[in-house]
Amino acid sequence: MIEEEAIRRCQSGDREAFRYLVEHYKDVLYGTAYLMTGDRAVAEDHVQEAFFSAWKGIGGFKAGRPLKPWLVRILVNKVLSYKRSASQSLSLDDHEVGTGVEDTTDEFERQDQVRQALDQLSDEHRQVILLRYFTGLSLAETSAALRRPEGTIKSQLHRAIEHLRCSLNDGKDERG
């Protein structure tokens, strides 16, 4: 089944088609929620809530548009709403940032440096970095997910990358 067909079938009330979409996007949404919350159980709850909201709102989804940014936007709104109500701060201390790289002390130290650098970013900058590079959304998809103009996203990405670069270079010794 292709995505467009699944969306059309969902809009007609087909729960099996929606299950197909859930299976296709659950890992992306969970990874995003986990990176934003740092808590596996809370992340799972947000993903369930996001899919529930998506099911309720799929009838208004416009055909031909990409589904992934729409789902991510629903999820991000759920997480941000939760964070506002719980007054939690985003921390990446317990996140796995690496991507299956060799188990070396140097790599663990580098991952820790990246986590610390991400923690130093503002919430806005952290969001664009997480969605663009960890969740893998395109620039346009990140813009759609956060409901910010693409130019704003580009600017925020640029500033966030510069902050990360400075933070990571400050912790690096000169080896030439």
C-alpha cells in the first residue's frame, strides 16, 4: 500500500490503513519524542497521543501533502504542551546520540560532548537541530512541523550549528 492510498482509506474510516501509517512512522515519532523528553515512557505516551490526534484529524488532511511533517508537528505540539504544563526543561543527558559507532572511550567522550553542547542550545535551536538532523526531516518538513517560515528555520539552524561548533571546539584539545 502506498501512503496516498493509505491516507485516502483512513479518511474513509479504514483503521487497517491507519495501522499501516502507524507502523511506517512510529519509530520516527518515538525517536523525536524521546529526544525531546529524555523519558521512554513519556515519549511512548506522546506518540500514542499524537497518533490518536492524527486519526481524529486525518479527515482534514489535504491529499498530495507529505504526511511525515504533519505527524511530527502534531507530536511536537503534544510534547511542547506537556512541557509547558509540567514546566520541565529539556535535557539530553540520558540520550543516545551516537549511531552505532565503535565502542571506544574516545567515541563515548565525543558523544558526551555533543550531548552537553545540545543542552546549551536554546529550546528553539535544539528543536530545529533535533528535527532536521536526528529525525531526518528536510528543511521544508522541519519548517512545516514547527510552523515557522523556511527562512527562519535556515537562520535558526545556522545559529544552532555555530553554537554547537563553538561549544565542541572549546572542549577540544589542539592536536593538529
